[in-house]
Amino acid sequence: MLKIVALVEKRAEMAWEDFLEYWDEEHVTVISEVPNLRRYTIAPALKPETAPYDGVAELYFESTEDIEDGFTEELDRRIREDEERFLDSVDTFVAAEQTQIDET
């Protein structure tokens, strides 16, 4: 399984609760339009005042082709515009997940 990992920082002027609400309830509606997306998770920082980022999002795909096919120019533009509503920065990279321990 491949994933896009996004390290996010909320807009400085945005209240923490507003950031969480937007990320959890609004942004997901745009992300849900990505074709071939198998899973989407968000993980807000528990102590944002001491964390280097305000949270992490992960978008899971079966292959690099699925990632490349999933982001049309139009959809990518819409995602970026939506991110500007609640984020100051997004650092992303693609990774191949390797589970080392799974006690679930």
C-alpha cells in the first residue's frame, strides 16, 4: 500500500477548534472525490503548542498509477484552494507503508 503523507500547519489566525472542525467535516468532502483513494486518515496533534506540525493526513492508494490518475489538474486546484481556507502550509511526500508491529 502506498500513501501520500501530508504534514499540515493550520492558519495562524484560526482557532484550534475551527481548524479541527473544518478539517474533519469540510475538507474531507473534497478529498472524497479523489479517484482510486482507498483510505483517508487525519491525526491532529494532541499538544499542538509543542508539536512541529498541527497534524498529519494520510491518503492511501494501491499503486503509483492510482496516485497519478487520481489527481487531475482541476481536482488538484480545488484541493489546494480548499487547503488555503484552513492551512498555512502542507508538506507532502509519497511513502510505501511497511507494518512492523500490529497488535490490533
